[in-house]
Amino acid sequence: MTAAQENVPMPRPQRPATLTFTQAILGLQAFAAIFAILLLWGLGRAGEVAAPAWLVWGCGLPFVLALGYAAGQQRKSWGRWLGWALQAPMLAAGLVEPAIALIGVIFLGLWIMALRLGGRIDRERAERDAAASPGAGESGAEIA
């Protein structure tokens, strides 16, 4: 190995697609939850919903923080379960304001897609890496 080859940094491994997708969905859902809090707070001030401000902010802000925390914990095995569990409060808030339930359904669909498509992409990457690894072509069959 030459001196020039020693100074070349090794390429970083690619992040799993499932991790990227689930973190993005939970992060975006946290922003949507902030706007849902503002919606409920404004409707409460106008007398359109019977939700006191202390309840809206007291339940809403911890939920937003939990979404942010869950986004950071997606590398752990229980992080996905936490993400699943945090889909329920957004749907349940639809009992107060149906528009929030619609947002919850959209994010639930995005969460399912993130897990399914991310898993598929990760499997395909693993297959491609296994086929490209040394020793994969020893059987004489060439992979195109």
C-alpha cells in the first residue's frame, strides 16, 4: 500500500433507508403536531372547541417532544415500537377536531410506507452488496 492510498479515507457505510425514512416521518409529524396544537388553542380561544389552553399545551408539547425523541431512537429495536405507539395520539385527537384525525391518518400511512419501502430498499441494497462482494462470483456465474 502506498502513502497516497493510506491517506484516502474509507467511504462511510450508507445509512439504512428505513432509518432515514422513519426519522423523517416522525420529525415532520412533530411539526404537524405543533400546528395542530396551535389549531386547537385558537379554536379553544374562539370558543369553537371545549379544550382549555392548559390541556392543549400540557398534552401537546410533551407529544411533540416524544415525537422528536422517537425520531432519535429509531436505531434501537424499541424505537420502531415507540413510533407505532405515537401514531395513536394523533388519531385520538381527532375526537376533538376531525381535521387532526385526517392528518393522523396521513402520517400513519406515511409511517407504514416508510417501514415497508425502507425495508425493501435495505434488502435490495444488502443483496446488491452481497453480489458485489469478493467471492460472490466464484461459482462461475456472472451477475449483471
